[in-house]
Amino acid sequence: MEAVKRWRSDWRYPTTLLCIYGFFSTVKPMEPFLILYMTGPDKNLTTEEVNNQILPVWTYSYLAVLVPVFLLTDWLRYKPVVVFQCVMLFVTTALLLWTRSVARLSGHAVLIQFGDSLVVDQKRYLKATSYCRSVQLLGYTVGSVLGQLLVSFHLMSNDNIMVLTLVLTSVALLVSCLLPMPRQSMFFHRVQNTKSNGDGTTDASTSMKSLEEIKEEKMDTSIESVEDTTRAKEEGPQDEDLKESVGSESCGKVLLQLWRDFKQCYSSRQLLYWSVWWAMATCGYNLTTNYVQVLWDHVQPSQNFSIYNGGVEAVSSLLSASAAYGVSFTEVRWEKWGELTLGGFSGLGAAALFLMTFISNIWVCYVGYIIFKCMYMLLITIAMYQIAADLTMERYALVFGMNNFGSLVLQTIITAVVVDSGGLGLAIIPQFTIYASYFSLIAVVFSLRGLFTVWRAKKNQTETTPPNENEPPDSIEHRL
């Protein structure tokens, strides 16, 4: 019994449950074939209805709930929201299975985006998040491969594949109910350490550090030492360090603190530039991934030919993970070469999109999509690392949320103007022409900015390099 209690109180217990939850909630065999499912005899919708009426609703609903859910998740301390997310996944899968009208499927889009916008924080961020993301990638890959096998070999009907997804989601729902309730969160329920000064007074050390303080700290502390320190604090009160719960802070105080942190974070020009790329590129990436199945169906109609969407999604996910993982082995001065890298690889992504758009070959489309996704995942990993390097966990969560909010605002504007039937309502080829041009603009802007950064760094290096004392004076004058 004692062993069970220790296991349940250890950070590995919720992490294991979250990994199981993440796996079963991301195994969605039908997701790579949604266009096939909705335009086939099961739903009998047209491609135009899916492209210009149903898919745009997903973007609008995501934007509507992102900010309130971001705060609600922290206030409720995650578990209730995780359970509710899983309930929404179950309900939306059921709606997709049993509804057939455009209006009801649009309602399904609202619900699924509400569920998918819920953010889950991990206490042991470095390890727990890496485990959970790896398992989620595994679940998505397994789901894509499973869907490809079921569709290619006609082992199940599309409706039965959706029923299988419901069963897998039920497992995730059961696991989410077993999660323990966290005692603290990042903003509303924080824990603060107080140290005795010897005179009866205490100094409260808050987790909200200034950027200047963080930059002065040494960043080479190993994960093991961080865990040892955290574990020592959790095992019980010490003579000099007594743990105090701050309790539930008022919404006004939290919002004021968030506003102060927002201003101080984005006062850093380097963080601002990386965040601008993050928001712009994520907007283009979401637009591309949301509508790429429509493009594939246009190039090779899924009702008349064999398609390999699931295999392509699995390969692109694994290669993207490999590219992102490879970044950790590179030794590059990102403060000097980072913006030029953003521009160059964004240009490769734009070229891949142009190939997908104007070469009517499904295999070119597949390869172009894999290249595009790998380029984005590589760059977003670099951007996340650069932004997180000088931020506390709370501020990184804030910047993460604001960057994604900015990308979603851009995505909503482009969707309303370009895609929605109430706007231009463009067909899929003009849409992807705009997406490719959009990434070309990103590539040009950041390439020019990167060239300027490199030129300025070399100029500063030349100006600050002292002349060689052993060099003859006439050679120095000749050099100048």
C-alpha cells in the first residue's frame, strides 16, 4: 500500500496517465481521410461545401475560445478541462459519425476546436512534456498508418473506422478521469517559497522574474540538478525554507501581472522578431494542413483512385520529428544566423507549396507536403528554443499563447477573405497560390532582415577588433 501511495504521489504517475491519454486521444484513423469520408456516399457533401463552408468554421470557433480557455484551464488546474476535452472529442466524433447536414457538421467543427484548444501544462516540463509529445506523435503516426491499412485493404467501412475511433477515445476518457488534481497552476494557484531573514521577517521569491535577472543567471544547470532541488523542496518544509501557498489569486491581479509580463517580454527585439515569424509561419502552416486534403482530392479524386494520405502523414510526422530532434546537435549562433535561417528555409517551404499547386501529380504533392512540413517543424523548434532560453515557465506559456493567438487572428482574416463563401470563396488552386506567395513574403522579409543582421555583426566585429601589435605600421595603414 505504501508503495502504491508513493507511486501515486510521484510525478511519474500523472505523466504516465497523460502519456496514455495522449496516445489514445491522438489515434484517429479517419483523420487523414476526412475529405474522402465527407465527400463520399457516407455524407455526400461536395468539395466546395467542405472547403468553403465547413472548414472555415473550425478557424472561427478556435479563435473564439482560445483566450477564455487559456485562462479557464489554469484557473481550474487542468484536470477538469482535460476531462472535458476528452468528452468533447467523444461527442464530436459521434457527431461526425451520425450527422449529415452542412449546418450540423459546422457545429461539430465548433465543438472539436473548443476541445482541441485546451492547453495542458506539465509540472516537470522538460521531461514530462518530451514524453507526452513523443507519445502523441506515436499515437498520431499509429492512427495514420492504421487508417491507411484499413482504407487501402478495405478491412472496414468508413463508418466502422469512426466507431473504432470512438472506442479509442473512450479509453482516453477513462484515463483522464484517473488523473490527480494538481495543487498549483502557473497563474491563479501558485506556490511561493518564503525564506527567513533571521529577524522574523520573510522574503517572498516569486516565479515571475525579470528578463534582466534571467539573462544574468547561468543557463547550464543540468536537468538532474533541477529535479533534485525540486524534489528536496517537495519532500517537506525545511528549517530555512517554508513552503507557503499563495492561494487563488484574483482575476484582476492575474490579468495585471500578465499585462506587465507581456510588455516586458516583447520589449526584447530578438524575441519580438522570432515571435513575428512564429505567428506568421504558424498561420500559413495551419492553412496549408487544414486544406491540403482538398488539394490532394483535386489532383487525384479520392473516390476514383487509391490514395495514401495516411502513409504520407505518418512519414511526414516521423521525418519532422527527426528534423526537430537534429536541431539539438547543431552548434549555430542563432542570434546571428537565426533570421537568415528562418528566411532561407521558409523559401524552401514556399517552393514546395508552388510545386504542389502547379504540378498536377499526386506524388509531387505528397513529396512537397513532406518537405514543407519538415521545414516548418525544424524552424518552429528553433524558434521555441530561442524564445524559451531567457524566459521563466510562466512567461514562456504567456508568449506561447500570444504567438498562437496572433497566428490565429491572421489565419481568421485570410480564411474570411480568401476561403469563406461569404468572402472571395476561392477554389483550392488559387488558395494554395496565395499560401505559397504568403510564405514567399515571409522568406523575403526574414532573409533581408537576416542579411542585415549578419552584416551588422561583421561590422561590429571589425570595429571592435584591435590591431595586431606585431604588424608593421605601414601594413596597418595600408589595410585601413
